[in-house]
Amino acid sequence: IKERLQVQSLVGRQGYRYASALDGLRSVVRAEGAAGLMRGYWANNATWWPWNVAYFLAYEHGRDLVARHAGVADKAQLPPATSSACACAAAAVATLLTSPADLVKTRLQTAI
């Protein structure tokens, strides 16, 4: 429902117009049945799992790299701000890598 609400202004008259999330929920169930609520579920998982793998690999590798360059023996000793910066960089890497799959997922979820 969230995805459809986000793109409804882009699809115009050929698509759907929901007044609210509740209206969207009712409309989808009426038009497509309960299965319509699950459209794109597996595509979502196919995007989310690789994102998590890429994120945690980049995060841990980034913390190892920063700790090595800072001369810190254990990455657990890194300051919270440094770990936060590694987390932001890891999220950017994961998002960049999974963007094409996320686009496909969104198209599947919002298909008319």
C-alpha cells in the first residue's frame, strides 16, 4: 500500500487513486483479493537479503580498515562516532549495490 501511495501521482488516471492508506487497503482487497497485499513480497525479500549481506560485510570490513589505520588493536575500541561513520558508509554501499533490484521490486509492487 505504501509503495502505491508513493507513486499514485505518477501513474495518473490509468492507475489508482487512494484517499488514504485505509482506502488503499480496502481497494486492493476488493479488486485483487488478499493476495494483492502480498504483491512484491518475494521481490522485497530478494532485495532486502542482499542489502543486509552487503551492509554487514561493508560495515565490518570498514571497521577493520579504520581500526588498522588508527592503530587500534580491537575494533570494539573504536569511538561510537567512528562506528557510526562506518555504518553510514556501509549503508551507502549496500544501497548502491541493491538499487537495481529495489527498482524492480517497486515496479512489481506498484504494477497496475
